[in-house]
Amino acid sequence: MTTFLAKRLFALLITLLVASLIIFLLLEILPGDPASIILGVGAQEDTLAALRTEMGLDLSAPERYFRWIFGILQGDFGRSYTYDTPVSELILERLSLSLPLALLAISLSTLLAIPFGVFAAANHKRFADTGIMGFAQLGVAVPNFWFAILLILFFSVKLGWFSAGGFAGWEMGLGAALKSLVLPAVALALPQAAILARVTRSAVLETVREDFVRTARAKGLSRNAALWRHAVRNALIPVVTILGLQLSFLLAGTIIIENVFYLPGLGRLLFQAIAQRDLVVVKNIVILLAATVVTINFLVDMFYAALDPRLRGGTHE
Amino acid sequence: MKSIIKRYAKLLLISGSALIFSGSAFAAKTHLTMGMSLEPPHLDPTAGAAAAIDEVVYANVFEGLTRINQNAEVLPALADSWIISSDGLTYTFSLRRGVKFHDGAAFDSSDVVFSLERATAENSTNAQKALFSAITSVEAQGKNIVVVKLKTPTGNFLFNMGWGDAVIVDSASASSNKSKPIGTGPFTFKRWVKGDRIELGQNPNYWGKKPALKTATFKIIPDPAAAVAALMAGDVDAFANFPAPEMAAQFQSDPSFTVKVGSTEGETILSTNNQQKPFNDLLVRQAIAHALNKQEIIDGAMFGFGTPIGTHFAPHHAAYVDLTGTYPHDPVKAKQLLAEAGYPNGFKATLKLPPPSYARRGGEIIAAQLRKVGIELEIIPVQWAQWLDQVFKNKDFDLTIVSHTEPMDIGIYTRPTYYFQYRNSGFNAVIESLNVTSDPKRRYALMGAAQAILAKDAVNGFLFQLAKLGIWNKNVNGLWENSPVQANDLTGVSWNN
Amino acid sequence: MQHLIHAYGAVLMSESRLSEIWQQSWQHRSFVIGIILSFIMLLTGVVSLFWTPYSVELLDIPHKLQGASTAHWLGTDHFGRDVFSMLMVGAWNSMLVSVFAIGFGAGIGVPLGALAAGKRGWVEESVMRFNDFAFAFPALLTAVMLSAVYGPGTINSVLAIGIFNIPVFARITRGSALSIYKREFILAARTAGKGEVRIAMEHILPNIASVLIVQGTIQFALGILAEAGLSYLGLGTQPPLPSWGKMLSEAQTMMFFAPQLAILPGLAIVLTVLGLNLLGDGLRDILDPRLRRLR
């Protein structure tokens, strides 16, 4: 087990290193002079040069790369060009919205998907199954930003139940803050829930046919008991794997949804930073996001391997 | 038992909702939430050119020697009076007494000297150094008098000192103004939640008349659709420059909103690289001018808001000359001119478009109009960052669309390396005369001559003057209808109730 | 060559399997719906190359924002362009981007996956690490970065979506190929001296073709969604070429008086993706009996 763990940890580190190299290479060729952006259309050459020196753009590329990596390891994510604030501060501020939003979305989608998926599996080939799967098919086909637009149109403009966007801020109270996250979370959660419901259903159906469930039934367990105690527990393995993979899609979804609802989250910060050519912010957020996804996938693999010893041999499909 | 629980639950629900909603209800009377499309990169107007900076702090947080009001008039601000020498080279400003910066520091002549010297210094990051270029010396005479000497008489000097780039800062706090602006204005900076909003509070020690508003929030909403939704839902009370003109009619028919269409200093032009083939040929530029249908562009991109212009000058200005008829819409003539220039089958070129919708939408329409006369344009959308680098700095472009929002900026056509690279010594001579002329009648004549030269030379495709589409809650008064400088002056704003 | 075709054919279409399908009425229904929807969208896209009611480059501003009429079947947009024509060309655009993205992704991913399954050892490890890395970058993130460097556009969306397709195809190829590589006839082929590439072409690919086709259909649907998202954000296909996502973002400020502009492109996306998903699911039933049990 430990050699497996060590091997995978090593692999994780290599992945992160390669990721950081590629990010640095790609974003350092960004044509664009941050000084011009800050000073704008009317600025003069001498003021531009002064600002460039201020920002340290005159060091060599490898030097900048190593400074960057060592900085991250010490928790220093550099300083944003456009906001003149430590990037770590910006990230923490934005995380206070993106993290709750992501958690809300994942909770909502899981809470919806798993019961519905199990229910559909339990009623296999009957109307409930067809109905739920039909909705799931629809849910998967709907673009989340279009769904968000429709939600705003209906629940905000027509009914006035929710604000059309923006984040009330945690200091306005838990209620107000959560209220501004409802529509975004729903917009993110529903398409995820659709995928998750389908996967749950297949996974449960697959496990139900396994021998050990038949044995449980033979032993006298009721159908539902067998379902919950054995099938679902084992079905959780692929479900958790998919949850981990969903993170990638959640990331992409968050960027769009945060734009539709103009939420000051990490996703929108990234999008704006790229438009503003704020290299420091972009580099650090991208490496953070990539590291998060890679780490979570790693953890999921560990979880998967811990549950199923057959997988520790080296392959993991 | 059940009924007691029910009653408590109801009480909790009511008080809970009261708490949630009451905050907003009470704040409405002396608080304003203003929506804006672009977030300022920082809050020091003397260290950046972004209009968004001035839109937050001008007249609210910072003040200069003079101030410009919504009628483009120069008013005293930190200088309560001034004397101009007869040769126009010496300005003696008498400063207001008893003024304090927001951090308690006293305001006096040393701050004026500091601010002006800082702007003109070698390593200054001021984006409008040209405003100060005529200054040869700034001297304090006691705590309340400042004498400024110029090397040439500058007709606009007082107006220039009213720009946001010329506000007075305190030497102690100047370096941190980007994130914690300390000025002398009636509003203090409270908080900036990056990417979301900027909050202003009241200055209890303000020297002048206290504004009716005690607090204000500038909410940053770049997306036009989000802006519409926010205004409709009441999340913002006002949008000084509403980014979605297609919704104007909707708001106009809604009795709870006021819609005011005003003017800005934004000449929206199809900038042409005058040093790039084939645009260096007057015939080609004239052909393009004939191919353009300005009204169609205004209708399609701005839903009718905007005034056609024939030169680089604002129509609402007294010295404006209507030159829109210089090259009227005439595709046939355009084709003829192109053939004369040696392009009977037209030619291909690129059109780089920055993010604003006047550029993106206007660009699509212009591409279609030019296609009709044989000019095939490849539309290249760019972000501001790339626009500044490629188009503005490196002049790497054929055509682009941009709105020049600084007031009275016809002087940019004298700069040979300004991105559209127009070089005409005759024009430069006119502007030089203008700079040293103070007599209004002669100034108007010279400005007219300058406008005529630009129109005849079809230097750029002169499209329209950007309109200021202001939409706000009908109970709000005092917001500017026109925008002679980039600002959201909240000092005269109040709620009706 | 002929025996290659025979090998593929035998695996893909088996009489006994086909007859099994007709027995399951639910699959039959959704599969047929899927085929019809997908075919309609594909046809619309292809036809747009030869004919659309109006040219999508024709701006007619005096007639903007009109509702449905005999002149304009689905009305006009804010530039007076015919919405029906825009949707048709948008269909072609979405499909083109998605197909090329699949080609790019599968073209690199399938050989990578086969290589990993065949060679094992450090080759496999590197491919799996590359996969982990690639999964960390959703198409949107890659597209955003690419567009910041090279500007937005159709090619960049193809690359961005394609790059994310690589690990998907690599993973699925490797997974399916692993079991085949273990079989005796591979050992026999290797002993007989057949090169690795020939083995892959003649023995591995035919046996995993069904899985690839199913996955390809699913990625096609995902590609259309991704392209819509990128165009919505302004990073995809640029004007004057129409795209569904761009139509939706333009429509957002006009929803209040022209809601059809916000609904129609979204519907087009939903119908296309739904059709393709149903098609993919149906194909999975036909071509892969192992998975069929789960339906």
C-alpha cells in the first residue's frame, strides 16, 4: 500500500510541476505590456518605463519562474498589477464566495441526484425510471448559462423573489448572503445533478446484479434493505469517482455562472484578470485551480484504491 | 403547545425578514447605489487614465484648484479665487482656508505645490502630463497663496486644472491613494470590495455645503444584461452610463424610472492608420467616408442614441461646426473614388475592435457597409489590454473603432506619433495659434478652421458623438445629464421623499 | 484491406444483436428520436452551406427585431438579420467545431491510449500523468488562456475543446484495449512478428471501435455545449459568422421585448445535444452488449 501511495504522490508532484511550467510558458508569451494597460491611452513613454521597472518586468524568464514557484511554496502569490494588492488576499476574498457556492452546488446536486438515481434504479423499467431518466436527459442537454438566464428572467425579473445577481456579502447576514447564491447554485447544480443521477442509477443497477446482493437476498434481507445496505454502498465508488471528475466541469461552470450573475468569485476574477493582462493573478489562480483538481482526483483515486484492493496493482480503471 | 410554537415561528420569520429588509429601506433616503460598467484599476486619478477612476472619485473624494460642473463651467474649488496676469503667464491662486484632508491633515499651499510638482516630475505616473506641460514654476507664498508660472499663455489652463488628473493630494498620503484615497472632498473612501463595489461615506469636516447623500456605493457591473437586471430589480438606484441602449424604451415607459439622454465628450470614430497603405491615400479615406452611413450605425449599434459628427469635435460645444455633409453617404461615389485610387475591386483590411458595444456592434455594421463598396474587413475583437498594446502603442492596425472621451482633445491630431499618425503641419499651425489665443471670438474661428481641416482630410471616419444614457430611480435628483468631464458628481444628488 | 473492413463489420454489426434491440421498446423509441433529431440538425447545418433563406451577412437595420412573419419565419435580430438563417449557419458552425475537436482529441488520444495499454510500464505512467494533467484544464479554462494569447476565434475553440478530448479518448482507449491486449491472439500476432502498429490497427481498433463510436457521439454533444459556452463568453466563433452561443449573449439584453431571441438558440442547442445523447445511448446498446445490461 505504501509503495502505491508513494508512487502516486510522486506522480502528483510531477504533474503539478509540468502544469506550472506549461502555465508559465504559455502566459509569459502573452503579448501585452501591463504598464500601458494601467496608465492607459494618453500615457507617455517615460511614465510607462517607470512603471515597468516598478513591476519587475526587466528580470529574465527563468529567474521569474523560480521566484514564482518559491514564492508560492512560501504562500506568496505575488502582487496583482491592476489591483495593487497581494494576490493571496484577492484569492481569499473571492474564495469566500466561490467555495460556498461550489459546496452549495455540489450538495444540491448530490442531494437531488442520489435519491432520484436510486429511486429510478429501484423502479427499473417502470414509469418512474423512464420519467426521471427523461428529465435527466434534458438536464444534460441544457447549457447551464442559458438555464441561468431563464432563471433570472423568471424568478428575479418576473417574480422578484431573488436579486438578479451580485453578492450581498457575508456581513449583511447569513440569510441575505445565501439568498444571492440560490439562483447561481441551482443553475450550476441541475446539469450536474442530471449527470450524477444517471451515473448513480447505472452504478446501482450494476451492483444490484452482483452476486453478493443475491446472496443477501437469499439470506432473507428485504429488497430495500439489500438495495441500501449493499448495492448503494458499493455503487458509491463510481459515484465518488464521477464527483471528483465533476470538479473540472464545476470549475468551467463557475466561470460562466459567475459572469452571468456578476458574482465576485474566483472564476470571474480569472476571466477579468485575463482580459486585463494581469499575469500575476492569472498565473496564480490557474496553478491553484489546476492543483486543486489534480489533488482532488488524487484523493479520489486513493479513496477508490482503499475501497477496492484490486486496484492497487498499478492500474486504475 | 403547537400554537405557541407557530406564533414564535411567525415572530421569528417576521423579525428575520424585517432585519433583512430594513437595512435597505432606511438607507435609501441618504444612500445611493450607482452602477458602473468598468472597474477602476485603482483610485488615484493622478496616476492613471481610466475614466472609471474619475467616475468614482471626481468631486466626491478629491478636489482640485478648480472644478468643472455639468455645464462644462469652471468653478472655484480649493482655490476660491484667482488672478491671471495680463500676459497670461502668471496665475495667482488664493486658496480656501480651514480645509482638511480626510485623515485630518490640514490643506495649504504646500499641498498644491507638491501635487503639481509631482505631476510634472520625471518619474511621474500622471497620464495627462500634457495638462501641466506649460508650467515652469509653482511657488507657495504663505499658506494660502500659490503662484503658477507658465511658459506660454494657455487658454484652457483653468479648465485643465479642473480635470481629475489635477486634483490636489497630500504628500503624506499620496503614495497610498491608489488603494486608500485621501482627498478633501465631501465623501470619504470607506471600502473597496475588488470586483464588486466601492463604498463612500460622509466627510464630517467638509469645508463646503454638505451633500444630501451620506453614503454611496459604486457597484461594478460590466455585463449589460446584468446591468439591466440590477436596475430593474432595484439592486442599483442609478446608472449614469447605461450600457444597454436597447432597453432604454423599456425604462422610458416604466413610470418608476427617469431616463435622461445627454451628451458626452466622446467622439466615436473609425480610427484609420494614416501611415498605412492604402489609407495614406486621401482618395481611399474619402471613399470610406462616402461608404459610411452614420445614421444606420447609430440606429443599429446605439439604438438611435448619439449625434452624427463630421469632425473631431463635440456637437454640443459652442464652437462646433456641422461638417457632417462633407462626405455624405454615397456608395456609388465611394466605388468611383476607390477605382480612381487604383482599387476598382476594393481591397482587404482588418478592423480591430475593443470590448464596448459601440465598437463591437458598430464594427459589424461598418463591415457590412464597406463590404458593399468592395472593402472586405476582417473583424478582430480585442480586449483593452491588447488594443492598447497593438493599436495604440505599436500602431499595428488598419482600422479600429474607439471613443475619445477627454474634453477638447482635438489637439491629439497634432501629435505625429499618436496612433492614427496624422501629420499635417498646416493643422498643427492652427492649433499652436489656438493655444496662445485667449480672445473667445478668435478661438472659435481657429477651432472652426481646425475642424474643417480634419473633415476635409477625412483623417478618421467621424461617426457620432457618444450619448450619455442615464437611467435612475425617479425619486433621485441631481445626477448629471451631460458628461463634460468623466465624473459622477454626487454632491448635488438627493432623494425625493 | 478487405479483411480489415470485414473485421470491423463483423464486430459492429451482428444479426443476433440487432434482433435483440428491437425487443426493447424503450430503447427503440429514444434511439429513434435521437437519430431523427441528430439527423435534422446535421441536415440543417449541411444545407446552410448551399442555401439559407437570407444571407447572414445581410444587415437590414430598419427591419430589426421583428417577430415571426412570412418573410422571416422566425423573425429578425437586432441587426435585421434573419434568425432562421442564423440558426442554420450556427448549426453548421457548432458541428464543425465539435467534429474537428473530436478529430483532434481522438487523433491524439486514441493512439496514446493504445500505446499505454500496449506498452505498459513507464509509457503507460507518463500517459496517465498527462491525462491527470489534461483533466485539470477544462475546455473553458484552456480556451480562456489561448484566447488571451492568440485572440478569440473558431480555431482556438477547436483546440481548446480538442485538448480536453485527448484524455477522454486516451483513458477510454486504454481501458478497453487493456483487456484485448491480454488475449491470446495478440500474443500469437506478436510472436508471428506483426508490428505494433499493425496489431493495433487490425486487432485492437476493431474491437474497441464500438466504444469509441459511442464516446465520440457523447463528446460530439459535449463539444456542442462547450462551443456554445465559449461563444457565449465571446471566446469562440467571431462575428460576422453566427454561432448559437453568441446569439444567446446578444439576446440577453433584449429578452424583455424579444424573448424569442433568447429562447430559440437555446432550444437549438438543447435539441441537438439531446438528439446526440439519445443517439449515443442507443448506439451503446447496439454496439456493446456488456453495457446494455445496465439499460
